Amino acid sequence: MTTARVGFWSGLALAAMILAPGAALAAWPPQEGRGACKVEVRRDVPAVMRDGVALRADIYQPITAEKVPVILMRTQYGKGAAQVQPARFQTPDWFASHCYIVVVQDVRGQGASSGVFYEYAHDRDDGYDTVEWAARLPGSNGKVGMYGSSYVGATQWLAATAAPPALKAIVPSNTASDYYQGWTYEDGAFRLAFIEPWMDETIAHSAALNRKDTTAAATLEGASHEMAKWMGFTPYDRLPIFAPGDPARAPYFFDALKHPTDDAYWQAFSIERRWDKVAVPVLAFEGWYDAFLDGALRNFQGVQAHGATAEARRDQRIIIGPWEHLGWGRPDSPVSPRLHDIGEVADSPVNGLTLAWFDHFLKGEDDGVLTGPRVDYFVMGENRWRHADAWPVPGVRDQPWRLSSDGHAASVMGDGRLDAPGAAAGGPADSFVYDPDDPVPSLGGHSCCAWSSGPQGQFDQSALEQRADILVYSSAPLAAPLEIVGPITVVLYARSTAPDTDFTAKLVDVFPDGRAINLANGIQRASYRQSLTHPTPITPGQVYRYEIHVWPTANLFKPGHRIRLEISSSDYPQFDPNPNTGATLATTTARVKATQTILHDADHPSAVILPVLPPEAAGESVDHPPSQ
């Protein structure tokens, strides 16, 4: 269904298109909860940046004699939309009614703003300049907070690393700590299903409209209806919809391909390298199936350890629900069916908590909001909320579950086993053939941006597991519940007939009736096994030890369920298929098959390391999202 994909940033109310026919829709945004201030709106108000470029904003001004704080959103997705739909934030007018000046600005080269758009490049300086400009607006008390999701979260973090004096708090949702690792690439693999559609359907298209390039805009609009075809086009550096010879259409796409390692190009934008500049409290919102979960948790930890002030190091809070990038749990939110069925317990509390966060840090109110450090997280399977004061959650114990078989683990029909801690060596090796012309299809996962148009969310993997190029290792049915919370590591001893290849891992919860529900996944490009900055090929036939970083999750495996690990070499189109040649599909069309061998004997203890939370360490759980 392409209609849901076309609008996933646009602000159009498209959630109805992807719900079951006849499903009841709650009105969004709800009208209750408005504040006491009446609001006036001024459109297209210019702010002049340090280089003379004018960026334009809509300003929602509360009618009050008091000086009030400013809440700022800097967006490339249209200031008129303000990320209200699909079922995300309250309207700027709603926030302004609580006696805040709300400023929603189009970033450089987008919407009504002047200048030339290039993702990330201007948002640190422009963010600084805009924060300081907003602090001086008539009626402002000089304090500024920022909010928004995805790239609008990136504009917050980039501004925070510039440390404008007027910035006092940020509330980023669904955003990362780095624009190489965990945004454009993941452990060496190109995040194809996110990057190509996102750039085509949103930032390149809207930038073309901004510069009045109607030809480019029409081409990109047309391509948005055929992204499944265009993601199969190789080499990527000749992708015609982005016009390789046109330096204005999508130069950032081709630059991303030219920089497949974590080099100076990416480091200029990195948040992680500038955690020590961040001087503000942060309230972050994330989802277990979001494209940027891993980076959000890294930001949570990183600012605690390296933040510029004691307040910043202390007041870090993150809330993680069973959400995807756009699906925030609400009835009219575009969340994958299984997650949608969880119900109101999974609704995002983003608007109420954002308001409380700003009331506390911008207005100085003692409103009872819980600051930090704190992690509020949803445990799937149990479908309840818990909290902790650190990440990883205190009390978690790493448990190695060993891979084993009689040498025939290919497909769910094989004999692959996942043995509990303490088991003996795991038997002869397993092999499969990886063909980059027939990669394993993505079914759910943590890509971006809506489940109806990309590999995101929670789905039954059982039919997929019948493929011969997936090794399937399953535990015995559990006699007692087992709760896991945190990042997962797969230690894999493997050899390949190729000079470079990929290994993928997926953790699955198998129900007694055979449903196999994906929880988390990861990938490791073999040449990036030791370094993201200096990749090195592998020697065909040689055994290497790999650590596959499977993204974090929280799940209660119930009695009678089984823990399952899938191992393969592709996950398409979530990631670009490795052609097994030592090159990539960014620059070549050549592909060869590779034979992959996974060892799990006494000398090669392949295992999945599960972050088990014992009952005595789990703490209290509640049946509602956090409210303060």
C-alpha cells in the first residue's frame, strides 16, 4: 500500500488507510487539556542566520501580560504540519494555550525558508542562532525548550551540542546519536529501506519544491509509488531518480554512498562525539521497533557520563514503548497489527509528559514530574510498564544460550537447538548458501518509517523460517517465565567462501501454537567486524569470531514458549544485500553466491547472550504508561 508511505512525514491524516475496514478512530488531536491562555498566530516570521539566510517560522503567541518561555520545533517536514499527524503531537496552538510561545520553523532550504538544504550540515549553527533569536522574541522570558520527532529530534541534538545559552531543555523522540552508525549504516550495512524512500518521498521532494524545481519534484513524486522497484536498482550511485549529474537534487544521498565508513564526513555531524557539550535535561521517547532506538539509548547513557553540567548528567530520562517510528500505540496511529492489538496500555504519553517537562525546567514549577536518571520501559509479553534508574537495567544477568545441532539446522524443519546455560558442546557445523540475487525478505524489524511500507514492527516469522538459507535454533519449551531486558549479543564463529559477506541474527518468541514473533534483529558486515572506520576483508575459508549487535528489547517469554535464534546472511530491503565480492551494490552490479558455515563445537562456542532480569530484580510493574 503506497498511500500510507507517501504521507508518512507530510502531516496528512493517513492512519485510517492502514487500519482494518470499519475500525473506529479516535479524533486526533483530542481537544481536552487545553490551558488558560488564548492564542494568536503570526505566519512566516523571518529569523536571519549568521550568514544572512532567512528562515521562516509560524509563531503561536499566548495572550498574557507575563513573560513566558518558548517551545521551538525546527522541522524539514513542513511547519504547517508540525508533526501532529499521524496521531503524534498535540497542535502548537494546544501547547501555546498553556502559556508558552510556540515557534515552528522550516529548516534551511525547506518549506518557506531560504537557503539550500543539505541534511545535518546547517542544523548545528542554525539551531544555535534560532534558539537565541527565539529567546529574544517579544513576550519571551529568555528560556527555550525544543521538541519533535525523527529528523526534528536531530535538529534538537545538533542545537544542544552547540550549547546556545538560552536552551534549557529538549524532548527528542525517535532519533539517533550518530548519522553514520544507526542512521545511514548499521555495523557496515547500508540501511536501504529507510534511506532511499525517506530521501525520495520527503527531503529531496520538499527541497525541490522549495527551490521551485518542478521537474525534479514530479520525478520524485512519481518514484515514490515505485520504491520497491527502485530499491532493486543497482548500482545505487547511478540511481536515476536522484539524478547523479544534478548537484542540487540529492547530493547527500551520493555523499553517503561515497563515505561507507565512519570517517570525517560523518564525524562532523556526530552527536556522540559532542556529548560533553550538552548542558540541558533531556526527555526522550523511543520504541522497541524504532529505527533509532539504539542511538537514543546511547544518548541517554552518553550524556549521563559526559554531559557538560551536573544537571544535564542527572536529568536524563527515556521512555520506551512497544512502538515503531510513527506508530505510537494510539487507535489511529499506523502501528503494525500485533502491536496495535496491545491496546491503551501502550499509548504514548508524549504530550502530557512534554508539557510537564517544560513546566518544570522552563517555568520552574514543582509539578511532580520525574526527572532522572530514569528509564520507563514496556515489557512485551507481560504488556506492563516497569522503570529503572539506569541502562542497562540494574540486576540484569547475561545468560549465554548455546547454538547446537546435528549439522542440519537449515530451516525450521531442521534440527537446530538453543541450549540453556551449562549445556555441553553443540555438535557439527551447519551450512547454508547465501545468494544475493535471492536475499531473505525482511518481515518486520527496526527500519523506518511505517509498517505498511517498510520492514518495521512485529510479525509471525514461521513461513519465512522454511527457507533453506536461514539457520533456526530453538530452545525447549520453557518451564518457567523468563524476562529479558536490554541489548543482545550473538557470538558467532563462522567461515565463508567470500572475501566479504554479512551475517544476520534475529531473536524470536515462539508461541505454543507455532507463531514465531520477531523481537529484535541485527547485522554484521564481515569486513567491519573490528572497526567501522577501517574495514578489512576476510580470508575465504578462515574461521572468524563475530559479535552481532542485536538491538535491545524487553520481553517476557511465558511458560510453554520457546526462545529462537535465526541466523542468515541477508535481510532485504532493510539492508543492502552483500554481493560477496568485496565491493558493494553502491558501486557494482556483480554478485556471487557464498557458502556460509556456522561452527558451534567446544572450540567454537557460538551463542546468543540474553540479558535476563530475575524476578527479584524486576521491581514493580504497572498497567498504564507513565503519567508524571
